[in-house]
Amino acid sequence: MSYLLELNDTELPLYRGGELIHSSPAIAIVREQGMVFGDKALRLSRSHPQQTNQQYFSRLNGDPLPLPVATAGNHADLVYLHLCELKPLIDGDLILAVPGFWSADQLGVLLGIIQEVGINVGGFVDSAVVVATTEALPTKAYFVDIHLQRACVTALTVNDEVSRGHTDEASSCGFTGLLDGWVNVIADVFVRMTRFDPLHSAATEQQLYDQVYDWVHSETTKEIAVEILHEGHTRRAEVSRTLLADKAKQRFKSLEDVLPDGAHVLLSSRSANLPGLIPVLTDAGYTTSVAGIHALAEGCLNHIDLIRSPAGELKLITRLPHSHGSMVIDRVAPAPTHILVGNSAAPIASNDFPVKFEHKKRQVWLPAQEDVLVNGQTVTNELVLNVGDEIIHGELSCRLIVVEG
């Protein structure tokens, strides 16, 4: 049985075959009395900020920790200890899906750490390449994935195979920075509405961070409702998704520095769920598509024999066959065909949705409806809809996508 670990430090998903069996963020609480990793560390990170480290997988080197302890003196030690926690879940060869911004030296360090843990590595594959093998794409595309400290932007060439070109990063688009910005927005709303600042103590700050984190990782709704318990009193504030999207807009716009004009952008499912990202890309003239939630596992299963390397001959796989072939892109962007709600897609033509659409001139139109938001804006006039548009009606949130075939 082969196992797959995706080295995205926002969740480090671990698969057995095609089944997700574990995920947890690469966050550590560094203490002499014992280390804490993953979700438990996340829920303590604001209460113990000086002991929290969220950069050990992004740095992956021997640089000393700000507050070293006997069991961990540097970032590589934390990677080792975190992987030790995963080892009991792995009973076979491990395939590693890695981001393109890691250097050969970092991959060498990682391999040495994993071998010291006692896990047998069966192969390395570039994350962007293996995800792209599951999607219909134009001959040139860019894969965008959000990590804790930065976004990874990978250039891809697509024909009868997918191959990796150059890789860039956008340091202002890391999930940690985005989360901090959203927390500050909600804290400001709390102060205005209740005259209570949830950031005034570590305990209430932790409550706020936990709820914002959980909201972003759930199926998104129109608003986030946050409740803070302090000294026996519960205070509540509601913040619109639009406000959070506006806060992140400037960070997301930095992606334009590394994406060429008019490019086709393939988003990981975790990235596409972030408030405001798709509207920013769409407004900037990019065509977007969203990879399936388990596209990485599917791609690895499809190409496992090509990814697996003989013992002692490990190499990073940066090209794989592409069964979908390349997608012909017209000058006019294709009209959306389906409505994506959570992880389920339904044809727009089915009309099985409280918002009604119209088809005219090979386009999808939305009549004026004041109770509907499109990309955070009220629809006061008839509107042409595009792939990637986000529609909110009451508590229901959906995204328009294209399904080929």
C-alpha cells in the first residue's frame, strides 16, 4: 500500500490510496515539558505566541529557533518531530508531493529527515504537475496554491503531458497573513458594535482566531458570526464575506506581479475557497478553474508507476502524461456550465437552484435581483455571468464553473 503526503503546510494532508486519513497544519508549540503539533498547537497558538512556530516546513533548514529547547534547536528538528507523529499512520512506501519553490538542498534535507524518522520514501512528485494531470487546461497555465507563509505559482506546459516550468512565490499571500488581516477586521467590528476588543487578552484572541479559521475552512456563507465569551458575558458580531474579501484584495493583487496578463489560472481547492481570491483574478482578466478537492490523490493514483522510483534512485518528477489533452481557448472566455456548491456541482440548465438564470447569445445572464450578491455586489441590473463568479443568496454560497465534456 502506498501513502501520499502533500507538503503544503496549511494542512499536510496524508492519503492511503485515494483516501484522506489525516490532515493537520504545520504549527508547533515549542516547550521544554513537551511539544505540541497540528490542530492542538493551532488552538494554543494565540495563548502561547512566543512558543509558537509556523515556519519550520517553509524554511526546512538548520537555522536556530528563536526559543530553542532540549528536544528542538532548529527548524529541521521540528520537521523531524512532526513527521514522527505521522509515522504510526504510515505502513508502506510514502510518496511526497512537493511545491515547486523548494530547492534541491531543501529536498535533500527533507529526505534525510524522513529516512531518520524511519519512513521509506517511494517517490517525489511536483504538486502542481500531478494536480494538473486531472484537469482540462490550455497549453499554457499557472497553478496557484496557498501555503502558510506564501503562495506558490507554478508555470505549466500542457499537451500530451504536463511539464513544470518556472516557479514563483508571492510572500504576501500566505494564509497566516490573510488570517491575521481577517482577525483584525473582525476585531474592529467588535469594537464598533460592542465596545469590546477581543484582542485585549490571549484567551479571547484565541476564541476569535479559532472561529475565523474554522469558518474559512468550512463551506462559506454570506456572513461569519463570531461569539466571544469573556467574564461570563457573550458578545456577538457578524461580518460580511465582502468585508473580508476587501481586506484580502491587496494581498491577492500581488499575484499579478508573477502571473502574465490574461493567463489561465488553475487554483487548488483550498485556495479557491479563500474570500476574494477568484473575484480579484477575474477582475484582473485571468481565466480561472478550480481543481477537485482530491485531485492530487487522484493524479498520483493514475500515475503511481511513473512517480515511484527504484530504491536509491529517487528523483523529483516534474512531467507526467496528461490524459485530458489540451483545451482550446477562444478569445471569448467560455460561459459557465455548472454551479458548484461545496463539493457538489449541478448543471445551470437544471434550474435546481433558488436563483434563476437566463441563457442568451451563448452566455449566462442573471436578471436584476436585490437579494443576490455577485462577487460581493448587489445585482441592480441584468448581468452577464463569468466562470469563477461567486453568487450568494441568503445563506447559500456557490461558484460558477465550467465542466468540459
